[in-house]
Amino acid sequence: MQAELLQTLRELAPAGEPVALTRLAKRLDARVSVLLRELTALSDARMGGVPGPGLVQLACDDAGRWTVRLLAQPVQ
């Protein structure tokens, strides 16, 4: 699923602009909660004390809307 997520993000936002998680979920016919788990694993979030690869950046605005941005370079 992660490879499909990254490919779809490249198609929807080739310049790395943010994509609404709801739009991504609709495109992939997946639940937002499932995408959040997968995308968290691709972000720089620490799981079990180990940082992720930093391939994407998740953000939530004040209204609770989630967006994801594909990063050109992993976060160091």
C-alpha cells in the first residue's frame, strides 16, 4: 500500500504541494484512518524510538482537516 500511496501522491501533486487526505482516500478507495496509519509510517514520526524515513509530511489545520505533502528529500 505504501508504494501505491507514494505513486498517487506524485500523480496528484508532482510539485510537492499539499494534498487533502480526503482526496487521497477517495482516489485510492481507502479509509482516511488507514491512510493516516500508512502515512505516519512514511513520515519522520518516531515509532518504538526509531524515526521514520521522512518521505511525507502530515499536517492538520485548526478545523481538523488533514493534508499530506510528498517531500523531495527525506527529513534528516
